[in-house]
Amino acid sequence: MRVDLFDFELPNERIALRPARPRDAARLLVVRPDGSPELTDSIVSALPDWLEPGDALVFNDTKVIPAQLEGTRTRGEATAKISATLHLRAGDDRWWAFVRPAKKLVIGDRVRFGGEGSTCLSGTLDATVAEKGDAGEVLLMFDVAGPALDEAIATVGHIPLPPYIAAQRPEDEQDRADYQTMFAEREGAVAAPTAGLHFTPKLMQNLEARGVETYGVTLHVGAGTFLPVKSDDTDGHKMHAEWGEISASTVAALKAVKARGNKVVAVGTTSLRILESASQGEEGLAPFCGETRIFITPGYRFRTIDALMTNFHLPRSTLFMLVSAFAGLETMHRAYAHAIQTEYRFYSYGDSSLLFPRLTREQQD
């Protein structure tokens, strides 16, 4: 499909720079492509009203790490400033990273991240450029490994705020709390599963009282989620790999939800992507552990979910393509136009939506 079909104009003032307080005070646009009305303005705290007892919410339990590293490349007596965003772990001592400016690096270069000194304990982290990939991607082999590397990254790294926020203000200590969901357990993401940012203990209590079940999956969100689609056609876009896992017990529970006629609701496109990655054709959901490069565009047949809770996404992005595949391209253009007109807040710290699928002709008959 032509990428320009997924374009729209977003006023800069609609980009949220801080989350709502409390988190579940964010607005919620309910989108029912075959409903009347098609669009309903609500609030996240009212989510239980849109669900039935026995329905299930699926959350991503990934935890964001401070994966933005600033450093200096040394080559002989020549130096250059380097900015790296880790996006996929490749071993105990190495990460793939997006680097700017990538042209300043060649294989074998040494890079020191952090402040002055010679050890991680003094606030530095050293690495060697092991490989160079496409589009500014490099493989960094660090001088320490395992838990020591994790500790060093936590010491010298910064929270990698999305570029549309970082362009307007610097990261601060508040972001370390704000850019993390209450479900965050498994370290490895470099971007938050932002639909989960809206949940609070009180909302979870109300969902439990409603009889809504909750389950966790893991997808370590990579920095590739922020990359624009540069090709003119969706067929020309290459997705970056992300690591995910779904346990056998969660698979069994979700199959039971579907079997009794209740809804499985993915909280965020990240939860949806790992669920669909684990779907084995007509056999349905199966346990999964590994990398996925799933790219969902209109025409895709969804196998695992009945509704999707998600924030508002960038124009021409893979995520706007995904929601258009789920609820319909024309419906989503109308929904986004309504959201812009009625001053919803967009992107990672913005408001949310609850999308129901567009019925197929077979379902309508």
C-alpha cells in the first residue's frame, strides 16, 4: 500500500509532553467501526464500563532501561562525539544500537560512554564497534558483560525519550517514573509500552471488581518503533527485530477466555504484536520465545484479540498502519480527525483509545 495513505496533519500543540495526573484521568476515545455512534468520548478510569465480566486484558510487562548513551569515539588522537540508542541485546556483552552520527564510526573504533575515568565504577562504559549495519545501526561490544553491563548502563545511560518529546524538552528525573508502567518487571525495553502508562492501582481494583482478568506477556520494545517509514510503499519497509515471550500458562488462560465467548483485549500495540507473532495459523495461540519482525498493515487477518487499547500514533508510522488494519483506514482517519479537533493529547504521554475491529463481510452476514 502507498505510505501516503497513512498521512495526516497534527498540530504541534497536540503532542503531550507530560502524562495526565492521575494516569487514569487521560481521555479515552472509543472507536466502534460498525457501531452507532462510531466514536464515543470517554475516560480511561471508565474502562471497566466498556468490558464484560470474564473479559481479559493483556499487558506488556517489559521494563524500560536507560538506553540512551552519550560518549566519545577515539581513533588515535582524533575524537568525535557519539550518541547511541541501544535497541536489541545480541549477547551478554553486546547490543545493537542506533548511532548518530554513524558515519563517524568504523569497525574497530573505541567508544567511551559517560564521564571521565577508566572504570564503570567511576561513571564510564567502554565499547568496541564490532559490526555496522544499515541506517545507522552498529553492534557495540562492551568491555563488561552480564549483570555488570546492566549496572553500567543504568549508571551512565539516560531514559530514551521519544524524539517528538526530546525535541521540545530534556529528559529529567520525573521521566524515570513517568516513562514506566506499573506492570514493568522484565528489563530490556528502550521504549515504553505506552498504553500501559494509563493504569493505576485504583483502576486495577475496579477492573477486578468488574470481573475482568489480567495477563502478562513480554515484548522488549526497540527504538525501531520510532523510525519513520521512508519507502513510498509498505512493501519496501523493513521492520527491526524485537524480543518477546508468552508462557504456556498465559496461552491456556487466553484460549479459555476465547472459548467461553469473552473478549481478549490487548493493552498496547506491543502486546498485540507479540500475541499475533505467537499465533500459529489456524491452530491459534501457542507459547513463544524469540524475536519477531511482524509488520501489520491493512488486509492482515487478526487471530488473537477482540479489542485494542492504544495511544494515538505518528502519521505514516507502522503503528498507525497497524490500527488502520484493525479498525479500518477510513475509520481511523475519522477518529484521528475527531481527536485533533476535540483536543486529545497525542503520542507516548498522551490520551488513549479503545478500538473494536471492523467486521468482515462474513461476520456482517
